[in-house]
Amino acid sequence: MNTIVANKAEKALGDRPTTTTSDYKARPNETMLALRWYGDKDVRVEEVPVPTITEPADVVVKVTGTTVCGSDLHLYHKEILQLQKGEILGHEFMGIVDEVGSEVISIKKGDRVVASFQIACGKCQFCKEGLTSMCDRTNSSALQEKLYGKPFAGLFGYSHFAGGFAGGQSEFVRVPFGCFNLLKIPDHVPNEKALYLSDIVPTSYHATVCADVKKGKSVAVWGLGPVGLLACKWSKLEGARRVIAIDQIPERLALAQDMGCDTIDFSKQKDLVSEVYRLEPQGVDCCIDAAAFRYTKTLLQSAERLVGLETDSSEIPNETLRAVRKFGTIAIVADYAAMTNQFLIGALMEKGVTYRGCGQAPVQEYWHQLLEKIESGEFDPTVVLTHRFSIEELSDLYEAFDKKKFGLMKTYVQTRFSPPPSTGTPQLSTLSRGDLKPVPAV
Ligand SMILES: [Zn+2]
Ligand SMILES: [Zn+2]
């Protein structure tokens, strides 16, 4: 299904009811920079109206830090249904509270906050149970309901498939249910350590919870993007006996090695699964699939994706099913979207595997405890932070990040409201004319 068909289908189905709107009112005569989607590999930084309080529970945040996520590349490649031209992308951001609605009591103007990537109402049954990423009242996508049975929560900047909310790759963001979807950050925690509580810190932690990672167990992680690498880190902190980190990019494998992981470069292995068994003769207790559905190795799967016979590849799921220990656990944190072929369902049954979809991580359920670990120094998310850029360069950054150039891993994207880089974090760089250069200090 392409975006045109998806948008037509949504129109025919009619939006699901929600308890907040995804539109925003504009402040008169004020504009801001924001990254907008226009088509396959076509995103542009443009001047758009600044949002103002649209609903009484809203907070407007002046952004001091944002970033690009691996999952934004699915949008960049037009692989998410219901994208619409002009949508503002970005779901990981932090900033200073600039305006609050009449119902906002626990947050005030001037507070320093980080936003959850999901928009949860805080009141429905799922929110009350702590399953905030499954909030039932913020995603208007009837198409997702039709496809999955029930949709997940609305997300910032992730197409109308996720509710159509304007995102955080911008200078201001309207945050619905601000009291619930923003976390106050203590002054002594620098921006570069707080920003990633938006998504990758809770998401990577959630993956280890879902994979049942415990002291003394063995763990293998497929895909060493920021989430995969931080999942390695959490597993080590949890006391895993061995963590096997799998990727093909040398810088990423080196980072995993620094964390004390065993590493496998899959591009150099004829048979990845036998290599896993060489390290763990009984198979791995806990497998985490943190790669992405777009990456195919065989001709068959590539061809099937190309002609639309499947949307997602089953190659990595099948590797995890072969490599997992009998009665072991596999957690999928990679964002699979729809259908796959050649799935090795026999191994799932016959090996007694617990095969668990992580879902989007319920950020609000974890972020207090994870902030404590960051404050105490036990966990430092900046191990994956490699570069800093300005919001004006977001479009070039998407291109470079997509091509995995310059060793880009996790970036910090500053705005005109950002303080200078904190000690020990990357200085500002620029991507002018396709090359990476440091920006000289003034
Ligand atoms: Zn993300
Ligand atoms: Zn809810």
C-alpha cells in the first residue's frame, strides 16, 4: 500500500475519535524553523508558524535539543503509511516550557523538560496501567486500527499513521497533555544526557526487560544502532554473563567491544548462526532484534520487498530463532511494520521460544528510574553521541545519516535557544556541500 492509497483509505474509514486534536493554532506573526516531509528522500527546513496553546492541557516547548532517529529513516524513505506533504517530523526533543494551558498545574513557564516520543492522555485504562505507548485516545488512525486491530498511541512527528501530530525537529512544539508527556530535568543534568530520555534510553532498556535479560544470562543483540548499543550497555549493567553484539560497521563494533561485548561482523561470516553457537554452544538465552525491517541479505527477500509481496524481511527474525537457546526469549524492538514471508514458525514452536514484540516503549513508565541512573552516573547515554549540528542542516543530516556517512551515530541538533555544548560532548559540525567540517568557535 502506498501513501496515496493509505490516505484515501483513511478518508473512507473516517478518523478514530481522540481526546486531543493533532492540529495546532498558530501564534500571530511568529515563525520558526521546522523540518518538513515532502516525499521520498525529500525533507526541507522551512519557516512555519509557531504553535500556541490549542487545548487547555497543552504545553508549548521552546526546543533546545532534538535529534534524528533511525526510525525517521522509514519516513525519509516513504515507508510509513499515511505520510502527508508538509508534516513536521521528529519525536525526540527537549527544551524550555514557553507557554502553558489553563489545565496545566504541575509544569510552569521556564521549566526545563524532556518530552516522551509518545503522546499519552494519562487517563485511559492503558495509561493507568502504565502502558502509555498504547494510550487508546490519542491516535486517530483508523487505518492502523483496521490493520492491527487496535492502534498504538499518537506519536510526535510520525505521520498520520501515528496521529498526525507536528514533531520536534523544530524550534517550538505543542505538547498535548503536557503534564503527563513532559519530564522535568534537574539543573545538574546536562542537555546531552537528558535528551535521549525521549526515546532511545527507555526503548533500549525496555528491550532488555522484554528479552528477560537477567544476571548470569547470555544475550545477543542484532543491529548496533543507538538502541542496540544501549541495550548492550543495559545488559552489561544487569549482569549478563556474555553479550554478543552483531553488526557490520567497524565503529559500532568497536563501541560494543569497549563495553565488554563479544562482537560478530556479520559481513565477514558465511554462517552467522554457527558463529553464535561457537561462542554459546547451547544457544543464546536472550536475543534482541534491534536491526530494521528494511535490511535484506538474500535476493529472494529483496525481490519480495521490491514487488510488494512483503513489507518486512524475515531474515533477522529467522536468525534469532535459530540462534536462541531452547526455551529462550527473543524480543523485537526493531520497528517492523506489516507483513513478512518465509517466517520460521516451526522453530518458534518446536524450540519453545518466547517471541515477544516490545511495542513502542512506555516511556513514562521508565523515565523516572532511568533519570536516576543517569544522575548517579551509573548510565551515560552520551556513549552513543557522535556529532552536533544546527537545525538549519537537518535536511543534509538526514541524507548523511541515511548513507551512514562520517561515522554518524546519535546526533545532538541544536537550535537558536540551545546552550553551548557541555564539557566532553561533541562540538558543532557542519555538513556544507556534502562534507563534514567542524564549526570554528567564535
Ligand atoms: Zn526515536
Ligand atoms: Zn491514555
